[in-house]
Amino acid sequence: MGVKICGSRRVKAKTWYDRRTVTRTFSPGDKVLVLLFILNKPLHAKYHGPYKIIEQLGPVDYVVSNFGRRKTKGVCHINLLKPYHKREPRLNPQLTEIEPKVRWLVCLTLLRINHHRK
């Protein structure tokens, strides 16, 4: 009796857990962000990068190059990795036609105006 209940609860917990999971895979050469702990703050973590995937060791482990502070490469679990998407630079279309010196003054003025609004 207890085994049946335990088995049904296990199935229910697994379906609840797998409800929003997404299978992710990376191939060598992909750029990723790595979740690393901040020095001297063991409970704080932040995504750093972009780093390059060198190889896949298993279904969930990857070797990442330029890994961090002292090491040149390291092994990361897939839960610590996030795909890196390069952003396009955001330029104000009105400012692209202005000369660089004038553009700098306009940007500085806009920053001052936005600062005073807060």
C-alpha cells in the first residue's frame, strides 16, 4: 500500500517539476554566459561572459574557455550556463545625422535633463 502511494507521488512530483523545463544543448564555439559567485560574497552570484564552449563532456557538462579569474578553462554544468545573445547598439536615429562633437553635447544635455526629472 505504501509503495503504491509513494510511486504515485513520485510520478506526480516529476510531472510537476518537468512542467516548464526546456532541454538545452550547446555546441563547440557557442558563446555562453556563466553563473559565477562573486569573490568574498559566497551567497551572491552573477552571470559573467561571454565565454566560448570548447567541448561537451557529457549530457550536462561542458568545458568553457576563458573561464574566470585564475583558470583558462573550466567545467560547467548546464544549469550554470545561459546562451549569449549579442545586442545591437541602440542609437537615437535623430542623433546619427549630427556631427560627433554636437552629438556628444546633445547626449550630455539629454542626460542632465533626465537626471533632473528623477
